[in-house]
Amino acid sequence: MVTLTSADKALKQVYLEVVSNQLNTNTNPLLTKIEQTTRDVWGKEIVKVAPFGINGGIGAGDEDGSLPASASNNYVKFVTELKNLYGKIEISDKALRASENSVGAFVNLLNAEMEGLIKASQFNFGRMLFGDGTGKLATISAVSTGVMTVNSVKSMIEGLVVDIYTSAGTKVVSGARITAIDRINKTFTVDKTLPETVVENCFVTVQNSYNKELTGLGAIFGEGNIYGVTRASNAWMNPYTKSASTLTDNVIQTAIDYLDENVGSQIDYITCSSDVKRIYQAYLATNRQNIDYMELQGGYKAISYNGIPVVSDRFVEDGTMYLLNTKEFALHQLCDWQWLTGEDGRILKQNAGYPVYTATLVKYADLICNKPAGLAKITNIAQ
């Protein structure tokens, strides 16, 4: 007979390992290239000492002259708070009781919930890798009879629960679920009536996530301070960026050579928007070059540029290509994915006042790049 105790046991002993593996290896091909570690985690913060430049204690001299003066490595301290990442499933008491006399029905019930959780978590985690930490999904440009036009719908999906803020950062809509998306015209609707305060320049975030997300590529390539370090006085914190309307091998190689010669960074992963991938494939075909393919960890397939995978990602901005040294990245975490438990140790808990049980998956982590100057971004690619 299936009980809450046996359900808890299944979630802990069977599903946790499966879910954790799925989220760590199948969420995004970029994530599979990034080390996940518990190093440098101190309480609720990540405190990491990052070196830059070289040791200065070198030089030439006379046979009986003075030795070079010592000059130790240069270091800067990175500090960032662990971000709180959650995924939640919900099972009604009725559904649980209906399956309590059938192990098969119970397994099907849990499988359906876990598959939904994995799909939603993979979407959200993959999106955050390319975000700027603010959680902004899109900016509204127009509103007409409940239909919102935005600058991009790349980070949106039907069923996602979102909040809407004014341009000044005041929340005006809370917990609205996306009901429909027109990806051609970049519009969407939600299941709530919009107040008059939802106007042009308002922005959309995932529910309760504003300024609470991972420090993704959007932040690393953005402006302002990062990891508590001032970019203005630390030029090595600024990645290489280049605008190039036409994408060629020479454009890509110029960026790679610059990073190698000036920063000592070797690019091992290239990711781009799907339109840029098509542009590059067309360039190779026009120049009668063979298109080489390679298979990555997790079963992902990619084009090869001199042995470097070129992977299109739905969350990369149109007309954009990132050139990354993934060895400089690490996802620092307090622990791997775990179930949130109460004092009684239970995973499934009843929602007070409702005939439903919920279970919450948690991870406390943030993404750090040791050498932002070792990365490159090519923008405004059109042909």
C-alpha cells in the first residue's frame, strides 16, 4: 500500500539521483562543460581569490649583480551571495489516495510530476546561464486589450509564472501565468487582468526572482561592478567585444587570437543564436568548406570550428556569438540538488488549508568566471 512515508522514500532514494543527474548533464551543453564544486563556499557567500597578471619576480642581470626584486602574484577577492534555486511539484490528496492501492498508478503519478519538474527546471536553469542576474525576461513595448508586445520572447514559455514591474522596479503584477505566446509578433498574454500601470517600458521576470538569479553571461559581459569588484579600475574584468555585421572564419579567429595573445586564454566552446548558426553554415557552404560535426557530453551535437564546438542556444541574443574558455568557469554550490525537508524530515508536506501536498527541490549556488577578460562576444551579426 502506498503511503506518504513510501512516497517520501521514493522521492529521496529513487528520484533525487535521477533528477539531479538530468539537471546537471542534460540542462544545457554549456553547463556540462562547467565544473560544479563546493570549494570557496563560506556560509551564505562564495569568497574566491582570483589571480590576474603574472608573478613579477623575474628579470636578467649581471653575474655578480643584484637578483630581481620579488613581486608576488596579483590577486583580487571575488564575493557573491549564493543564489537560491527552487523547483516545486504538487500532488493532490485525491490523486494520492486514488493510487494508494496500486504501485503502478503511484509510479505513473510521480513520474509525470518529476518529468514536469525536470523540464521546467532545465528551461529556467539554462536561461539563467545567459542572464544578467536580474531575472528580466523581456521589456514591454506596447499593451493592447491584455496583449503585451515585448522586445523578445526567447526566455518565455507557456505555463511560466511571472511578475511585471514598472521601469522603476515597482511590482505591479504578481504571480501571473503565461497563457499564450505569439513568437512571430513577440506578444504574450497572462491569466490575470492587467492594471493600468502595465505600460511601455515595464519589464517581466520569473515569479519572485527579480535580482535573485545566477550571475550569467549577461552580467559577465555587462556593465557595472561584478563579484564586488569595480570594472573601471580593473580592466582585466572586461571581456573582449566586437561588432561584425558579416561572420567569417577570420572574424572568429581574430577574437580567438586576441584572447590567446593578450590574455593567455584558450577558447574551447563557442555558442551562438540559431540565426548566427545558420549564417555560419551558409558561409561554409558558399566557400565550399566541409561542415564538421562533433558530439558533446549529454548527447548534444555541434558544428566544429578547428576542433572547437559551435553550439546554438535558444537563450543567446539574435545576431550574437560567445567565445568562451569554460575552464575559467565554476558553479560554486553549497550542495547538489536536494529535497527541502522540515523538522520531521518529510519531503511531501501539506499546503496549509489545501488538500494538496508539495515537495521542493533546492540548490544554493552561483556562477563565477575567474577571468572575464578571457572571453569574447561578437555582436550585430547579420550575414
